[in-house]
Amino acid sequence: MLSRFRDEVGASAELTRLLVNDVRTQLIVRRGDGVEAYSVRSDSGELVREDATITISGGATLDDFAYPLAAVKPAAIDRMLGTAGRRSGAADFEPGVLTLERAIPFGSRRLEWTINAEGGGRYLLFRANSEGAGCATRAAKGCRSRRRPRTRSASTSASPPPATTPRRSSAASTSSERTRRPTRPR
């Protein structure tokens, strides 16, 4: 997937956000003073360019959020999901949305992953560094989920909660759709 994207926008492309879920992998690419969105659909592998806007508040600039495409390490996803699943203690751990972006809303330029998930009847939030290491929850027990816990062998058609990222004074946001289970970009 990343090679297709690299072919489309160039190896020197700068991203402001990478979003992964079960339906698509979306890359928000810096273009001058704005952004463009590219999605690769999980079912068809189709690469689609989408309109996107970015809103920056506080004293931050687009430069503060940008990072090179080369910083994306697909193996980080397997590493951090394995750790998050174990640390959640939930037999029904189910990731929903993964994002890779700078931690500016939290006072840092460090590049990090955020994992929104459900498990054990709770909404869960984990963060990990860009390599997928240091995966830890940022909430002691998580908030209660509206769905009942289930075992891994049970099937369900329940949808996860909307993906939310806390916003602080210097935050950037882009539009994206919500879906269920992320797959690793290739």
C-alpha cells in the first residue's frame, strides 16, 4: 500500500496524519499551505484522492504537524496492537481506529500512534511511539462501552465508538470517516 502511495505523490511527500481502520488507510499529505487526502480501500486496493481541509488553532503551523512518509513503519502496527491487546486484559480486544501524527496537542512534536479500541465492555485508548514501542494506556480503566463484552469466538455486528482525539490549544484536525477494524498498511 505505501509503495502505491509513494508512486502517486512521491517519496519525499510529507504527511500530517495517517489513519488506519478496517475500510481504508488514509494519508493526509501536505500540499503548500493546505492538505490533500489519499485513501487506499481495504477491499479493492483502489487508491482514491479526496478533498480535505485542515484547521489549526493556537500558535501552531502546518510545519509543526508535517513528517516524512519515510517515518511510517508498517511493522509498528502489529507490534503495538499485540501489546495493547495484552495490556487491555480483554479477551475481546478490538481495535477501531489507529492514527499516526505529531503529539502537538499534548505539548510535544514527537511522532506517535494513537489506538482507539474496545474490549471488556470498555472504550480503550493507547499510545505508542512511531516504531510501535512504548505502548501504554492513557486512561486507568477506560470508559464503559455501550456494547456487552464478548469472547473472541463470538461474532458481532456492533460498531465501535466514534474515533475521537483530545484537542488542546494547538491542534490540527482533518475530516475522516469512522469504521471498525484496522488493517496494516503494506
